[in-house]
Amino acid sequence: MKAYVQRLGRALMLPVACLPAAALFLGIGYWIDPSGWGGNNVVSAYLCKTGSAILDNLGLLFAVGVAVGMARERDGASALSGLVGFMTVTTIMGSASMFLGFDGENPPAAFAAGAIGNKNVFFGIMVGCVAGSLYNKFHKTKLPDFLAFFSGRRCVPILTAALMSVISLLLLFIWPLIYNGLVAFGEAIMGMGAVGAGIYAFFNRLLIPTGLHHALNNVFWFNLAGIDDITKFWSGTGGLDGKTAAVLATGGFHPWGQYVTGMYQAGFFPIMMFGLPAGAFAIYRNAKPQNRKAVGSLMLAGGLAAFLTGVTEPLEFSFMFAAFPLYVVHALLTALSVFIAAAFQWIAGFNFSAGFIDWFLSLNVPRAHMPFMLIVQGLVFAVIYYFVFDFMIKKFNLKTPGRGDDDESISSAAFDDAPGAGAAVKGDKDSVLAAKLYELLGGKANVVDIENCTTRLRMGVNDTSKVDVDAIRKLVPGVKVLDKKNIQVIVGTQVQAVCDAMTDIHRKA
């Protein structure tokens, strides 16, 4: 189950990778026409509609993307199966009034168009898991000669449609319970206002070591519980709840409004753009003198990635296991930041993560509110992070990078004698790193599965005890052994190139 959940976490990153395109088109479109949202400028309208093409079909994207991600072989048949399965469930659920006998003009909330259409991420993830599993099990199936045309990969979309028709029949009765449960959960958090946003942020960070934060994010960022924070922010369809809007309309201040679009995003900007990079500087300053050059390079690369793109895993994994108390404090500070931004309604949004690029693109989005205050908040949190990290590292002698008793410098020399390096392109450090990691993971005899998400290699092996974890830690920001069969190697933003190179090595081995 743990391996399955880890694979799902990685698979979710494929459709999520489409979201920056939506942010780019919508952000530029709103900059051109901030008041008319495309109504006053044809170029703006064109860009906004292009971005909306992604946001209005998130469920469909998740169905196809998750199906591809869950399949052991990234074959087009798995994507087609995901598409077929999603069309099956949405068509049957969209015709629920014919089967259940309710008024089609005024359907129950669970069967309204917005709840079961192309935006339904829950359906998308479910269909993707089903299609991926069917592909893994049946893509090599051989049928009798008179059905041979439908053998192998061609039978997977057919099986997906058949199985999803059965699942859809069950969903006609189960879906209202699931939908109402998700809505109740979402409303409970929304009803807590800024406090609820802070609680969400705390668990968002705390779940990162397991990769399960993606499941939590889906509840708040997409249309699983009616929150749909990302889509509402970028499409301009969300806003303040009625009570908060009424108070603000009279010139009052209401920090406890039940829901303000963007409140589950905004508070991450001060942390990712300023807080964590400042913490990284404290880690560098506290490294042993002989290790500062190597640690400085690692922290600088991680800090730039966090500031520009909001990718924080290279920094977080560099200390979350070696200095876990520090990571818990980081989670608490993130919760505080999200709480403050939500309470004061300083709002900006992202489509990928809370880095400068997304912040800049969101400035003129209609639902942005006082986004420059997030920069002020970020500068304050940078000071807090630096002094808190510096104090805790010294006070508790935490073994952050560069402070371990057996730390060695991480430099290009570490790759010079990498096994398999001769097969790599000269000067291509990603390929050389892949070759080195492949041997330290146990090579052909131990490596079973090679996958990646945004910053991690998600590896399936025969036996994690045969992996040289200590040696790998000297090459990359972090390593996480999940169980006897699964291990994660935190590489950084260049992980896709490393994964591709390692896959090539594995095929040729």
C-alpha cells in the first residue's frame, strides 16, 4: 500500500505540471486587461481562454495524467484508457436523473454539472488509478486468434470502459455520500477561517516526508470539497463569503471570514521566497569551515529554486531527517505565515508553487488583494527564520548539512570516479550522477522501478538494505528509506534528467 501511495503521489505531478501554463496565459491576460478580464481586449481574451482550457478540464487532465503515471510503462494506451474511463463515468453520472428519477432541471448538489463534469478531480484520480492498474495487469494479455486484434494494449481501454461502467453504477448511490462528506470536511475547515488555513499549512509541510501532502492539497486546491482554491483564484469566480464581503463593503475589517479565495495559497509565498532561503543561509553559516563551500553551493541552488519557483524539497530534505525538530518548527512557522496572510487577507495565488514567478503573474489577477504585503511579510519571516534556525542549530547542536561528524565535501570530484561515467556524455553531470546513484542503489540486481516526481527519484528495489545510503547522502540533498522495497532519493529540480539517464542505464545493463 505504501508503494502504491508513493506511486500515486508521483503520478499526480504529471497533470499538476500543466498548471504553470495556465498561470502564464491567465497572468499575462489579466495584466493586459485587469478590469475586463478579456472583455476589453481581444488579445487578453485569447490568453485568458487559453489558460481556462486547462483549469476547466482539470478532472480530464488528472484522469489521463494519473493513468500514464500509474502505468509501469508510459505507453499511450494507458492515457487513452484514462480518457475512455473518464468519459464513461462523467457521461453516466451526467445522466443520473434518468436512472434515479430526480428532476434534471434542479438536480441534487452532488449531481450538478459543476460536481460531475470535466473539473471533477476526484473522478480523474479514481479513473487514472483504475486505468493504470488495468494497463499494468493486462497490457500483455493474449486473446484467442479470432480476437487477436484486441490483444495486448488494445484491450486495456475496452476493459477500462467496462469496469468504469460498473463503478459508475455504484457511484450513482455512493457518490452523494462521498460528495457530502468532502463538502462537510471542507466547510469545517473553511468555517475556521484563518485558523483553518494555518492548520492546513502545518499538515501540508508535515506530510512532505511521506509524499502524502498531495492528497491533502487536492482537497483545498481543487474541486474535491467545493473549495477549489486555485481554479477560483485564477478564473476570478471565487471571492469573499457573504458575511465578510458585507463587513468590508462598509469599510470594516473582518479577519475571520469563512472563505477568501486564495487563503490556502497566499501564506506560502513568504516562506518559500524568503523564509526557507534565510534558513538555508543560517545552515550555511553554521557549517564547519571546511564544509562551507560545498554546503554553500547546495544551499544557494536550493534557495534560488525556492525563491523563483517555490520548489522547496531540496532545502527541506537537507535537514528534515538530520534535524527533525528544526523541520517541525519550519512547519509551525509555515502555519503561522498562512494564518497571518489569511487573517489580513493579503492574497496572491499560484498554479505551480509559491515562488516569485507565480507571485508576479498573479499580481493583476482579479482576486489578488494587497499582494505586495506578502513581500513585507516575507522579509519579516526571513529574519525570523534566520535567527530561529541559527539559535536551534547552535543550542541543540543539530546535525544540519556540513555539521555531521563524517561530512565530506560535495564537489565535482565526487563524480569523477563514478562507475559508468565513461558511458555518459563528457561534462554531463546529470548522466554521471545517474550512473553513480545506480550503482549505489545496487545496480541491475537490485533496482526494480525508476520513477520521479518534481524533485525526487522514487525507486523500487529488491532490498533497501543493499543500498549504500551513506554514500548517496554525500551526492544529493537527502535520502528516505520507506520500507524494504521502496526508497526516495532527493535530487533537486534536475531530477527528470537524472531519471531519464538512469532509465537508459538500467535498460542497457
